[in-house]
Amino acid sequence: MSGNGASALGVKQVGYFDCAGGGQVVVDGRVAFVAHMKAPHGTTVVDVSDPARPRQLASIEVPAGTHSHKVRAGNGLMLVNREAHGQASSPNAPRGLGIYDVSNPSRPREITLWRSGGTGVHRFTFDGRYAYISPEMDGYLGNIVVILDLADPSRPQEVGRWWMPGQWA
């Protein structure tokens, strides 16, 4: 464990994997997806089929001034947020929701980037077909809720949006 004296009743460390970390971790079957806080680290794909010996399968980088600290996976897809981060953020940096084919987790393949306005997508969830995201969108103040249908992941379709009164600018 961490050497700070922390412990948890009934929990025993069985393996260790060193990576940039700092973001969300999700497990889909025998694969863990680790999101990172700072560029160039985007997402690390880890084989956890042997929990005592996790091993890196792939790593995805992001441009300076962005991060992808949130990740979800299911149905052979991996979704990551693309959000402006830090002082070096370029107005031309890709912002939105990255959609990847991870049917072969050793070779994630970007299918598309659904682009949003503002700083990009912050939090989201994914049920295997629909992505429920919180992007900044042109014409609104702050983050709103947008629902994307990913039946065809190469062509995400917005099927709904919701915002609080006063967010429509």
C-alpha cells in the first residue's frame, strides 16, 4: 500500500501497476482503463486478467493544454473526455468526447471525436449505447446535459439536451 500507514479492514493488495494516474479508473472484463490528469498522458489500457501481474497494453496521449481524466468502456468501445486543462490550453485543441474501438485492447483505434464548444466535456457516463455527457455548448452558460446515441459510433447523434433555467444565453 502507500506507506502512509493507511489500511482498510479486509482489503489486501495483490498487485501493483505504476502509471501517471490521477483520473478515473474503470474495468471492463479483464481490461482496466486508467484516465490521467495531465498531458501528454491521456488513457492507459491495462490487462488485469492476472491481478498479481497487471501489464500495460496501450497508451493514448493527448495534446498539451488538454486532459482526458474521465473514461468509460463497454460494448467494445472506450469513451474519454477531451477538456481544456491548465494555462497552456490552445483554442484549437480538440475538445469533446473521444470514441475509440477497443475490441482489440492492445490497439485502441480512435473512431471519432464528437466536438463540443467551450472547454469540452467534463463528466459523463455510458450505458453501452447512449453517452450522457456534460459539455459546455455554444449558446449556454456553463455545462449542460447532452445525450448522444452511439448506435453508430462513427456518427454520434444528439438525441436530447437539458439545461437549468438561466443557462440559455
